[in-house]
Amino acid sequence: MKDDLENWIDNAFDSLEGSKKASPDPGLLARIEAGLGTREAKIIPVVQWRLAAVAAAVLLLLNIWAVSGYISSDQTRSDGSGWEAETDRQLISNYRLYDL
């Protein structure tokens, strides 16, 4: 089995023996360097940074408010007077669907 694999690898390398080495276009590097030199960095105004910071702060405050409201409502329901107690009373106690 190992000889078959080695033969296959040798055949693959032997098939590449007559091929030429790949080479890039001679002017490719010059075109890339010319393209890099002409690009200008995009400058973002400070006003946009401020708006983004304000939006992030508002989103953070809304998340904090929502989580704190969820936690406080969860604590008020833990005494058994909330929707959990109501649901427990509505659950069926036996699972015999077809009584005769």
C-alpha cells in the first residue's frame, strides 16, 4: 500500500518535470506600487465620531435599563404572586385524556 502511494507521488512529480516555472507580468509590481501611491486615506469627520459615540451610549443605557427591569420584575415574581403561580394552577394534574 505504501509503495502505491509513493509511486503515485513520484508520478505526480515526474509529470511536472517539463513544465515552466510560473512568473508574474513584468510590469505588475510597478502598477501595484503606482496604485498604492495614488490612494488617499478617507478622513472621517469628528462630528460622525461624536454621533457614533452618542448612539453607542444610548444603546448601552437602553440595554442596562432593560436588563435591570427584567431583573427587578423577576424578583417580584419569585414570591409566587406573579404569572408563575397562575400558570401552576392552570396545569392539569392527570394526563388521562380519555376518561371512560
